[in-house]
Amino acid sequence: MSKTNLLICYGSQTGTAQMFAEGLKSELMEKNPSFLSSVKVVDLSDIEPERALSFGLQKNDLYNIVLFIMSNYGEGQPTDNAKPFYEFFMSDNTKSLDFKNNAPNYAIFGLGNSANFPERYQAVGKRMEQRLKDLGSDLQFKRGEGDDGGEEGIETDFENWKNEFIEFLKQKENETSNSSTASSCQVPSQSETSQMGEGVTTNGKHFFRLLDKAKYRDKLRQFVRSYDASSPVSPKNPFPLKIQSVKNLCPESNRLRLEIEFDIEGTPIDYETGDHICIFPTNPSSLVKRLESFLKLDLPMEEIIFTLETPTCSIELPPFIATRDSPITLYQAMSQFFDLNGVVSPSLLGFLADKATNAEEKATLESWKSEKYLTEVKNKMLNIVDMLEKFPSIKVTWQDLIGILPKNQPRYYSISSSRLENEERKKRGEGKILRITYGPLVQPIDNTKTFFGLCSNYLSECKPSIACPVVIRTSSFRLPENPETPIVCIAGGTGIAPFRGFIDERRVQQMRNPNIKFGPSILFYGVRGPEEVIYKKEIEQAVKDGLISESHFAYSGTDRKMIADAIYENKEKVYQMLSRSKGNLYLCGGVSGFGTRAYNVIKDIIKNIEGVDDRVADSHIDLMRKEGRCFEDLSD
């Protein structure tokens, strides 16, 4: 019998599940175990849903073990890239597949956060496991759980589960075959690269061909993720959208609160009010230059122009396109495509430990990979460049890094402008815009280090006319179709963003129909102090014009008044709007636990007014969710 062939499928929203999938694959390929014939990582958006499930069900299929690494997103839902697969998996269409007699071995590792909305924790992974049982199959290895709200951290959870999973793979090989035949695709050797001509190198996964800078400089493209106008805009084909203006909304505060407007006139970018824009960031030039200094290159990164190829027998696609007709520079790859800013993963630490030539440094890296990961790495927010500088005995090439570094993931921002307002702008002869409102993440770690959020700080340094690769993500965060439906809006900090879009939307509705009647609406807005209030004039004008019934501000820093206090002080109105009048609840905030605290105060209001216990109050909120009256735009 043939060896183990592993297919790893991931559903990822912010990149963690993808990082785990690619890290596991890299570790297995690096060690090249005899029990494993091939391993492939697949983005679930890149494969037909039926195909992902049917691998191994037919004789001509390659993979006999399928691992799903699935993030739990929003209200216990699959991620955007996994949604088509998940919907197919949970539908009756899967009944045509013979899971009971021909199914491959399935495994599932789920990602979630038990601290926020514990009732939704691991919902996707649990439902998938139950679905397999309903179809007559079962997991051949225990379902794994990564808890981003746990004490050890989600990376350690995966590391522990992964080690047991690898042992399971070994055991499966022992059960099926004692042979030790060669891998189906050998790692490229140096002799192979020499046969390909001068200037060709390898990292064990890909071939790199260095090109003459004078000859190929004119063929360089602007973005590694270049836009193809013949294909729809997508995460794999983002559109370069130009910034029109950048404005500091809180000049009196010591914390930046920025409003950025993009020019979308004449572009394929369009949106509905309440949607998100996904932006692919660029690493700070200072960080890329630190990496360049460590690597001690013969040429500056800007002058290293190359193509990227995979072995002809490989089932893998290259991480990005780099051909003779469209090459890129090493600086472009490191600044635009790879994540140099994020915290290094345990699997990446293991790779670095293998490359360390000093025994003491190797031992330290091994301990940081496991038992000391949380205290020495994650809590200190150490990135790949930090690690290379701390452990100078690590011997890696830029080709090695391209084979192991995680990809830069798009960051999601709530759109704070209105589609209807764009229609009016067009009538006035003005260009359409897309607006975001956000605060750059600046987090002091200790006396020696401050962590800067990659995308938020990248945007804060962008100037008008700069283009950013973007894609639009559809959201369910919508105003009710019936304008008379009551709405309760709860915003924290820059979570006011989508509500600014709602205000603009209602203003146009009122202008088009002066007789329109809006139902009762109340906005609760919490910030640290008055100097951090965003769009105060717009909110006050909206109340005056009848677009919002009333607004309440809570200042946690100056008045020691939390947003939950403001909500509870208005408990009769809130209860009337949500419970008696069947209104909608909208939550938007970026602070961890914001949504949990908001729901807790709603629960307390129900308990107080109805005189019921936690169980009954929870059932009221569950009913609101089932009726589609709860809308969330949260980072939890």
C-alpha cells in the first residue's frame, strides 16, 4: 500500500489558520519523514467544495488523510474563504458521497476564543465533526481546539495537538505498510540547480533564478499581488485603490484617530453601507532594512531581481508569481508579501532552532518554541527580525525565508461612508468615495519595545495618491429594510465607523422622501474622554434632524463611566425597543470583550425588568439572534 498522502485545507480570516497549515506542511517537508509521501496545503476558496470532501473516495485521488484547520468567525460562522465549502458540507448534497465505505481519514483542528462568546466557541469544528458522524464517517484522530482566550495561547494549543497528530500519521503508516519507498517528489538538490544554468539557487521547495537588473528592471511590476483587469476583484486579485485624503479627527488627543477617503470613481470597487474593506499592508521600510542588514547580502534588496519556479513534479504552486516577463525584487517580496511584523509562530521558531549554529542559542530557541513561548515570545510580540537579531548564530538565506515566512494577510476595516451618498455625489458631478475611520494600533510592551499594528500604521503614513491593494468583504451589518424598525446601536472608540455610514444613508433617505418615518433609535458611544469622540457634530446634527432619536456618550477615563452604565441607565427604553417592539441590536467595537460586555448588560436589563434568571435572559438573546435581529462588527 502507498504511503500517507496528506491534504491540509484551511479556513482563515486573519491568517492564523493559514499560518498553522503552512507551518505544519513546512515542518513535515523539512524533516522529510519516511512515513509521508506528499503533503499539500489548500485554501478552501481555491477548491470545489465537493472535491475537498471527496479526496480519497475514488481510486484516482491522491490524498488519503484530509486535515481541516478551521477558524470560528463572527457568530460561530465559517470564515469567508471557507463559507462555500462549509455550506456544501452541511447541506443534503453531501449525501451522494459514500463516506461510510470509502471515506479517507479526516482530522479537524478548530480555532476560537473561549473568553468571548463561550457559547460559540469551536462551533464550526464541532458542527463539522457531528456532520461527519451523521454521514456515517468519523474523525480518525481527536478534534483539536486552539483557544485564543486560554492561558497557554492558541499557538501552544496547536503545537501540542500537532505533535500528537504527527505521531498519529506515523502510526497510520505502520498499520498500512512497512516499506520506506522514496517520496513522490524529491527535494531539489544543488546539482539540479546547476543543470538549470548560472544564477539558479534553491531553498528545498523552489528554484530561484537571479536576473540581470539592467535588463529586467523595466519589466518589474508595482505590486507583488498585481491586479488582472480580466478577472474579478478578489483576495487573490486585489485592486490598487488610490487614497484621496487623510484627516486626523482628534487633534486634541494623544491618540491618532484617522479618516481616510479612497477614490473609487471609475474603479471596479463598489460596496453596500455596512460592508468592510480588506487592505493588504506593506511592512515598514525600517523593518525590511533591518532584515537586509542581518542577511548581509551582496546587493541591496532593491537590486536583487528574480523569478520563482517549482520542481516539475511538485503539486505545489509558488507563493507568488515571478516570471521573466513579470519578475519582482527581493525588497518587494519582503515588504509587500510576507509578514515580518507579526509574532513568530512555534513552527517558525523550530525552523530557526534547526538553523542555529550555537548550541546555547539552539537550546533557547527550542525552549521558546514550547514551554516559554507565551512569556518570552508572544507576550513580548517578537517578530522574525527580532529573533534573527537576538540569535545571530542563525544561518538563513533569503531563499530560506521565502520558503518559511507566513504571508501578509489583509486587514478588515468597517466602511464609514454610504452607498446612497455616493449616488448623490455622482448626481452632483463629484466622484464616488469610500471612507474608513480607525485608530493606529500602538501598544507598549515594556520599557524597550512598542508594538505597532502593521496595517493601521502603514495607512497612517500613506499620503494622498498612494495606492493600496484592496478587496471588499460583504457584511450583514445593514440597516433594517423597514425604516420604522427600532434600532439600538452600541459603539466603542472607532467602532462608530459603520454608524457614521448609517447616518449618511438615512440623511439621503430623508432627502429623497421628506415624509419618511424612522422608528425609535438610540446610539450609545463609549470612549476614554471627550477629546476622543469622533463625529460628535455629525451625531448631534443627526439627532436634531431626526435621523437618530437620541445619543449617549460614556467617558471611561474622565468620568469613570463605562458604556454599559449608560445602557443600563436607559434600560426601560432599551427593553422597550428590543423586547417589546422587536427592534434590532447593532454592536461595533475593537476592544477585546466589547461584545461580551454589551450582551451582558442587555441580559441584566432583561433580568431586572422581567424578574427572571440568567437562563431565561439568555434565551431571550438567543431568540433575538435566531430572528436575525443581532448585528455585530467586532474584533473578538
